[in-house]
Amino acid sequence: MPDGAHKGSFVQAYNAQVAVDSAAQIIVAAEITQQANDKQQLVPMLQQVIENVNGKPQVASADTGYWSAAQRHRGSLQGIDLHVATERQQHGESRTFP
């Protein structure tokens, strides 16, 4: 994976993903990748959840690192109430919503 501290350098590292059932408090899917960010991981993780529990989750949440407008419209996500932050907010920064 690219080393964020040193441009052009790489480190031996992995990116771990995990999905947890909030009610049962158990891991329902897990994956290890060498992709540096999570943007392409939301759909594969939710597909793995669907396969592992034999059904779609009603609701899914993820941090802004998973946000990708292209993935939002994937057919496999239809019917899931998806909560993913679309942008980062700095600590102490306040927002006014209309």
C-alpha cells in the first residue's frame, strides 16, 4: 500500500473491513484488501453480509471513507437504508442546516 507519510514509498500493509450486526453484536462479514482506501469496499462488504446472513440488512452505516456516489446507485444496495457520511467535518467545526 502507498505510504501516506513518504510520497512514492510503499509499506507492507493491509486494509481490514468488518461488518457487525448491531443487535446481536457479532461479526457478520470480514475482508482484508490491499486497497489504500475504503471507497470500493462498501458494496462488496454488504454483498458478503447478504450472502452470510441469507438476506439484506435493513440499515447500514459507514464513515465518510466509504462514500462513493458511483456505489450509491448500485442495484445490490436497493432496499437498504444506507447512512454514509458524504464529507469530513473538522473537529470543533459546526454546521448549520437549512
